[in-house]
Amino acid sequence: MFWARDFAHSRNQSDIDVDIVNEAMDNKGICSLGLIDMDRKYIKILFELYDGGPSGLQTLASSLNTVEETLKDSVEPYLLQIGLLGRGASGRFLTTDGLAYARKLTK
């Protein structure tokens, strides 16, 4: 998290504390769960357009105007790891925690 150190330096602070890290993350567009804009868009699309799923990878990629490999290799692994996304035979779906997060995004 070198950018947090740089952020603290730009604020003339020598120590990096929780407030600095949170402010730096907010400045970079990273939420408290570690999600970036593309992660949030993925969740929001799956929630709003496909009622939380299931939906196929190709359909999601098309809706997000990106390629399937980007979603499969860059977006989905972390969402699966933190339990917001599930993957089954019929496609991708938001878990209970994923649905709760999506509801917060769409308020």
C-alpha cells in the first residue's frame, strides 16, 4: 500500500493510521471490502438486470461492455473469495451477502 504512504505524505503526516488508509482508499475508489469500480458495476448489473442471477458469463460481459476473460480472471475471483458471488451450472449469482451489498449500492 505504497499509495497510502504517498497519500499521508501529501497530507504532511508522517504516520499512517486507519483514517489515512481509509481516506486513501476512498480517494482511489476502493470500498471498505476492497472492491473497485468494476467489481461494483458487476454486482450492480447482476442485481439490477438479472435479479441477482443466475446469469451466464457471456451475458454479463456483454452487459458490462468487456470481455469474458476480464471478468473470469480479474473480477470474479475476489468476489467469490469474499462470498459475494456464487458460480453454478446455470451461471453466476449473488449470494445472500452479495444481495445485501447490491441493495446498498442501489440506494
